[in-house]
Amino acid sequence: QVQLVESGGDLVQPGGSLKLSCLASRSIFSFGSMAWYRQAPGKERELVARLLDGGVTYYADSVNGRFTISRDSAKNTVYLQMNSLKAEDTAVYYCHANMGRDYWGQGTQVTVSS
């Protein structure tokens, strides 16, 4: 059984920064990919950033240039550094991993508001 635990969500002002963490219960190299998704109220869950095996990254157009996905394999942790936050970034952010099937964390709330 794989567990993913997110942390780092908070209330932040527009233009501010946050760093989310996703701690996995096993080596992150076990997964073919890891990613961050988000779901805003009344909207579908959407892909924000993905980190593929080998270090290739993908970003949604809406966050490209502002968000960075990274990993620390020694800590079994994947991060999402979020800069220049906007009100429209407000959502619950979920960590996702794929290892033959999909695994999800419980989510962490990010609220961008003045």
C-alpha cells in the first residue's frame, strides 16, 4: 500500500509564494511519474505539474514559469514551489503517483487572497 501525504498549504496574499511537499511511503523512484493536481470549488481536478522518471517535467500553461516541481529522493518527497501566486491558484492541491495504478494524497488547501 502506498501513502502520499501533502503539506504546506496555507493562506497567502497575491504575489506571494508557497512550497508544497508530498511525502511518499516508499522510494519515489518506484513510481513512473509523480504529479501535482488541483481542484478549485465547482471545477474539475486539473493537472498542474508532472515529474517523469528521468527528470522530465511538464507544466500546465497557467502555471508555467511560476511553479516548479522537484524531488528529493533521499527524503522520498516531491515538492511544488509556487511563486507569483494569483487568486485563481486557490484550490485543494493533490499529490499523485502512478505505479501500475493511481495513488492520491488527501490534499492540502491553498488560498490566495488579500
